[in-house]
Amino acid sequence: KRHDSSAGVTTMRSENDGNKRPRGNEAAAHGTVAEADVTDVTSRLAELESMLRQALGRIGTLEKKNKAMERETRALRMDLKSLQGENQAMRDDMDEVKEENRALKWSLKQLASQVQESWEYPEEGKKQPYEYWQNKGFDYRYIGDLNEGFFHGVRSAVSDLAHGVCDRVCIGMLENDSDEGRMIQHDASLDPHWSALCQGFYGRINPHGTGINIALEGIQLNKDVMVLICGSLSGRNVREIAFTRIEFTNIRAAIQSLRTMLRRSSLVQSLEWSGIPIESVDDMALFVQMISERHSVLEKLDFGWNGDGNAQALLAGVDLSKYKSLDFDGNNIQTNGRADIPNLIASNSQLEWLHLGSNNLNDDDAVLIAESLSQNSNLKELYLNNNNIHQRGKSALLRVIRNTSSMNALSDSNHTCEVAGLNLEERNYLGPLNRAFKIHNLMVERYRSGEGNVPYFNREMDGNGSVVLAPFIMESVHSRHTAIKEKYGYKVRGVSVLGLLYELVRDWRMPELFSFK
């Protein structure tokens, strides 16, 4: 029995030994670890609590700032609404002033017409009878032209000047293609009428407003008459002066008189010298010098139908970068490799209208002009009708206007210049919407082809760049469509914007877009 009892005790001790708690240093060590864990957790909780409080504080601050911004926004909206109301009121007032101005002009015109009814032309008694001109060998057609183009023009101008309602003077064979080549000849009996007209110029041109336009066409002018005309116009409020198909008896003296007048007339903005070829090299050099002196003041120069030599001298000898409008129609220009015209376009000057019709420009010239257009964003209209430009030149010009090799190339095409006279498939005639139309049309073409836009975009834009551009391209699809629809009221080429957007959303860069950081 003693033996069994002893064995049992031994067995119980063995079992208890497996469950006994640590004592002494071992227990202390375990306690320290546990306390460290608790401290670490507590510290982290404190940090989180601190971060949370800071975040809440920031949120509170942002909420306060947001409320302040909302108040400021409401105030700005109220100010904007008030400004819009004031602006509308000013527009209404302006419309009312314009209407009153129109009414005043009408009343003045009616008053002037009543006054003019009792007015007599001072040189009426010096007008020669029909027989005078018949005896000089002129037929009835010439005498009719003389009465209508000269006497009637002078009488109307003198009357309008005398009554303060003159804004344009037209003397000669004007605006009738059937009269081309016919000329009113100078005669001493016309001198009193020229004197009456120029006397009206001296004191009757309105010094205020937009100024007066002078147009002389299809008439012979001798030295004395040209001196008289230019002298009477010097320093006056003349904005445009045009000499068309004039036969000067002394062309060098005429150029010198015009040069003197332009020097003294800072308000002249437009000069036309058309159909008056200058044969002498020295006379042309004088003309070039005259234009060079005025290039910073004149905005428009019409130098058509004067011949290749005259035009080349002007292109090579004058800085034309200050002009807004240039007309070199009908000069039979043949560049022979000279690049004056492309260089002018490539300079991206303030030139907006360039007329080069009825010349001898060829495909090589068209290629150079196309290259220059890629560097120009100001030229609005370029006329190239009636030249020797064929398929190669047309293709170059079309490519610079609508380069469909890639979307970036199309976006970088020229969207400002309308090339007229060549029947190109693409024309920039939609103003600010030119780029939008072209991009939209290209996307529609790709969409309708069955291949879609996505393969093109994947080839044209690689890497993260395309992911960055994706939302902008999608937004542009909608904005272009909206702008086009608002302006023209229809969907371009019948393709819905949803169709284009669906293709992009379905197939193009969506996973990368949502995972991109």
C-alpha cells in the first residue's frame, strides 16, 4: 500500500509539473513583455487619436473655409448678376443710342437733300454742249460716258462736300466690265470742274469720323490736275485712295505728287494702284521708295494688273509685314525660285488677306507656300485662282490644312487660312470651329470604316501619355459635338457622340486609366 501511494503522488507531481506557473525571474520577464505590448498598443492608439483629432481639426478648418468660400461665391455670383444686369442695361442704352444715331443720320440726310434741291453747281455754265465734243471727233457713247462718269460724278461730289454728307468720291469710268479699255480723255474744258472738286476738298472734308474714300478710274490725268488733286487732299481726313486704269501724261510727276500727299496725310490706310504699269525702272524705284516710307501706316495695298516686273520690284523692295491686306492679282508673277511670297507668309505677320490670283505661280510655288502656312496662324484668306497650280501643289496645300497622318498632325494643321480658288476638298471657313470639325470628321471616318479610333490612338500615343490624354480626348468628343450642334443645330455626318464615346470607354485604356496614379 505504501508503495502504491508513493507512485500516485509521483504521478500527480508529474502532471502538475506540466502546468506549473513560472516563478521568480521567469515571471518577471513575461510580465515585462506583456506590459510592453500594452504600452505599444496604447501609444499607437494615442497616435491614432491625435491624428484623428488633427484630421477632424483640419476638416473643421476646411469646413469653415468652405463656408467662407461659399459666402464669397454667393457674393461674387450676386456681383456677377448685378454686373450682368448693368451690362445688359448698357447694351440696351447702346442700342438706343445707335437707333437715335440712325434716326439723326436719316433726318440730316433728309435735311441735306432738301437743301441740295435748291443748290446750284457753281460751274454749271462752263459745261460744254454736246456739239463741242462731237466736233472733237467723239461719238455718242464717249459723250455719254463723259456726262455720267465725269460731270455727274464731279457735280455729286461737290454737292455732297458742300452739304457735309460726303464719304466717297468716284470720278471716271467705274464698276463696269464692258467699259474696260475706254478712257475719259483730258481736255482743257474740264479744268474748271477739277478746280471746283478740289476746292471742295480743301475746306469741306469732314475732319472727324471714318474719313473719305477717293476713287479715280478710267480717266486721263495730266501733271497739273494730279498736282491739284494731291495738293487738295494733303493733310485731310482721307482713309482710302484708289487710282485704277489711270493714264498719266507724266507718270513720274504723278508718283512724286502722290508721294508728297502721302507724307502729309497720316490717316491714309489704303492705297490702290491698279492697271497702271510703270515702264521705267527709275520710276518704279521711286514708287517702291514711296511705299517703303508709308509701310508702317498703310494697312491695305492693292497693286494688281501692273505686270511681273513691277510686282517683283515691290515684293523684293518693300517690307510688307505691316500690312493687313495685299492684292497682287493679275500681275503674271513668275517667281523662278524666289521665295518673297513664302517668306512673307512664314513670318506670321499681321497679314490677313493675300490675293495672288491670275498670276503664273506653279506647283513648286504652291509647295513653298504650303510649308510657310504651317508656320502661320494669322492669314485668313489666300486667293490662288487662275494660276498654274496642279495636283502636286494642291496636295501640298491640302495636306497643310488637313494632315490626317495622325491626330496630333491634324491638330497641328493650319486652321486659320482659307485657301480659295483651287477647289480643295477642305477649306477653313468655319472660324474657331475649323479644328473641331476636322478632328470630329476624322474620328467619324475612322469609326465608320469599321476599324474604329482605338487602334489609331494606340499607335499614335504610347505609354502613360495616352492614359493622361484619355479623359481629355473623351471630353473633347463631347465638347466638339456640343459646340458644333449649338452653332449649326445638327450632328456632324449623322454619327452620335454616344457612339464615339462608347467605343473609347469600351476599348481604350480604361483599366490603365482607373489604376493610373
